[in-house]
Amino acid sequence: MTVVRLTTEFWIAAYLARLRQADIPVFVTARGDPTAGAVFVKVNTLDGNAAAYHRSYDLLEDRRRWVALVQGEDREVDAALSRQRGFDPDLWVLEVEDREGRHLLDQPGLDD
């Protein structure tokens, strides 16, 4: 069986379309490698707080999943993302703005 991997750019296009369909504003704030760049999703709740999520491998469940890298004040989250870009300039940063903190990363097709 051949496993086909989606390019990062293709996954991002699908994610942006899904968010826009749910009327959740999203912006690409840093463009990375279109083929294999890592993706960080910042969720800004517009009250001075935010969280940043990234994909991590869960050994117990034997799958990749979205986990919080950092949560807290918006400026602290921005600083953490800036440090990550310093380590890896090929990564993407998407910023979701939603007062309820919706990001859809737990939805089928996006959660794995």
C-alpha cells in the first residue's frame, strides 16, 4: 500500500477553506516551505489571550495529533512562535481569530 502525503500548501488551502466556510477569520502570518513545512496554528481569542498548536506524535495512540505549544497572553504566544521561526524558517504560522477559541483542528480530516 502506498501512502500519499499531502503537501503543506495543499493542507493549508483546505484548512483555510474549512475555516472560511465556518465564518472563522484566519490569516497566513508566515509562509514556510510549500512542500513539507511544519504548521503552527495560533488561536487568538481577541481578549489579549491566545494559544499556539502544532502537530506532535502521540506514542500511546500511535498517531499524530494537534497539541498546544504555548497558551497565555497574546504577546507571549507571539514570542514563542517567533522563537520557533528562528529555529525553523520553513514553518508556517496561521492565525485564527475567534472569541470562542474555535480552530476546527479536532474535526475529521484535520485531526490526523
